[in-house]
Amino acid sequence: MSDHLHVIESAGSYALGPWHVRRVGYGAMQLAGDNVFGPPRDRDEALRVLRAAVDSGVNHIDTAQYYGPSVVNELIREALRPYPADLAIVSKVAARRDAAGAVLPFDEPHQLRQGIEENLTTLGISHLAAVNLRMMDQSTPGKRFDSQLAALIQAREEGLVDGIGLSNISKRHLLRALEQTEVACVQNLFNLADQSSLDVLQECTNRGIAFVPFCPLGWPQGVQNHILTSPALAALGNRLQATPAQIALAWLLDLAPNILLIPGTRTRAHLAENLDAAGVQLDEASKAELARHFPATR
Ligand SMILES: NC(=O)c1ccc[n+]([C@@H]2O[C@H](COP(=O)([O-])OP(=O)(O)OC[C@H]3O[C@@H](n4cnc5c(N)ncnc54)[C@H](OP(=O)(O)O)[C@@H]3O)[C@@H](O)[C@H]2O)c1
């Protein structure tokens, strides 16, 4: 796996608040059981995936206390402690799971604080590189949003988190947050097939804020996945000797320098494939073809 280091280094690195991370990272959500609930199907492989990612040079891992819940954080702790000094672990707060697996809001200011503390406990760390406030609805940002942000600012002042991130947000959220605090990162749904957060990406790019697209491969998979099953990507892959997943990731890396990848997988084979996406060069003709098949939506 260490063979991947020079490939992912070729994609460069970017600031994530006070941290600096390689642009090819890893999203750990898929390591929990089906529907991100309960224990993994293959626990040993889950631990091996995490170790392989870090051995390959990944120094940015995305997680959440509510993945499992607790399951993914505890796997990260078991696989990677003692943590490398340069490993940025980024989590998110504002949701919880009930006993049946339903995802519920947990986003009152005191619950956000509790969410941060639970992350620290299950990960076995004293502070997170960043914590994302994961908006649970699309309501207009107002006083409630401000009080949620204030809880995160307080946690940062106390040294529990190094940076504050925002997830599932509109540009209005970002601009309102920036009136109150620095923002380390934004994590929104964004991939070839869904570019509706383009305005948020552009705002982040202009301001030098890391933009972390979640579901970069269009999870969930299946007939509705327009990326991995795309004939256009398969044809382009044949020409470039790359897989559809690699093209989807290479497109993101090429799109803007502040994009940090966190593709998710529960297998080492897919991990290796995704890391090698950093070595796929898209020429102008390929980019034009992708733009034709996957037009930006605003
Ligand atoms: N902020 C938020 O609200 C939010 C929401 C969702 C996700 N996230 C974060 O974003 C990360 C990435 O998103 P995601 O994991 O949901 O979705 P994703 O990266 O778009 O796709 C993951 C899916 O793609 C499959 N896959 C991975 N590599 C592949 C490859 N090379 N070829 C074919 N299939 C491949 C995986 O299956 P295998 O396991 O079989 O490889 C898995 O089913 C998550 O892990 C999580 O950390 C955040």
C-alpha cells in the first residue's frame, strides 16, 4: 500500500483550518454495518482498510459518532491508536440514531457539545481536527443557527476542536457563519451527477476554505447511481485506462484546488483503486465529454 504514497502526494495538499492535509483522504462511514448501522460485515477487513489508508499516506479521515453509532469511531480507535501526529480526524455533530436505526436530529446547542464529547471519548483523542455542524434541514439560517455555531465556537475556544466545519449547507449559511467565525471546511453532497452545491464550492474556493464533497461516487449504489454505471464513464475509462470511480474522483481533484476527497469503502481493493485516482490525468477532451454527459445544475 505504501506504493500509493507518491501517487496521492502528486495530488497535493490543502489547508483544513490550522491543519494541512493531503487532498486524497478517506471517509469511514461505510465501515459500519448496512445502512451505516450496527457492526461491520467483516470486522477484520474494516480494521485493515483503516490501517492501509494511513500506511498509504492518507492523513485526513472523516467520521461521525452516529455512524454505527459509535461503531466507526471505535474501529478507528482500535486500528490506528496511537494516532500518527499528522492524522486529521474530522467528525460531525447534530444527529443521533435511535435503537431502530432512524437518524434523528441532535442539534440543540447542548446536544452539539455532547456530540463533540462523545466523539472524543469513542475516538480516544483530546481534540478533533475539525467538527462539522451537519444541518438536518434546509431552513433559512437565523438565530437558531447562530446559537448552534456559538456552541462550536465555545468548544474550539476550550481546545476540543481545532476547526469548525459546516455540512449540508446553503451559501447563505456559509456567509452568515463567516460573519461570526472562521470556517475550516464545508462538507456538502457533490459529485458528477449532482453539482447543485456548485455555488457553495465556488464561494469556498474564492475564500480558501476546504470543500469536502460527500458521496463523491454517488452513494447509494444501484440503478439510481448515475456515476458508477454510466456508459460514458466506462467508455472514457477504456480510453484513459481508468475505472469509472477513478474518473469521478479525478474530475473532482481537477475541478478546484480546495477540494479534499473522502471516498468511502469497506474493502482494501476499492481503497487502492480510489487512491490511485490521483494518478489519472483528464485531458481537455475528456473534461469536455464529462461536461456534456454531466452538466452542472444550479
Ligand atoms: N456530511 C454528511 O452528511 C455525509 C453524508 C454521507 C457521507 N459522508 C461522508 O462522506 C464519505 C464518502 O461518502 P459515501 O461513503 O457515503 O459515498 P461514496 O464515497 O460516494 O460511495 C461509497 C460507495 O461506493 C462504493 N465504492 C467505493 N469505491 C468504489 C470503487 N472504486 N468502485 C466501485 N464502488 C466503489 C462503496 O462500496 P464498497 O464498500 O463495496 O467499496 C460504497 O458503497 C462517507 O464515508 C462519510 O465519511 C458525509
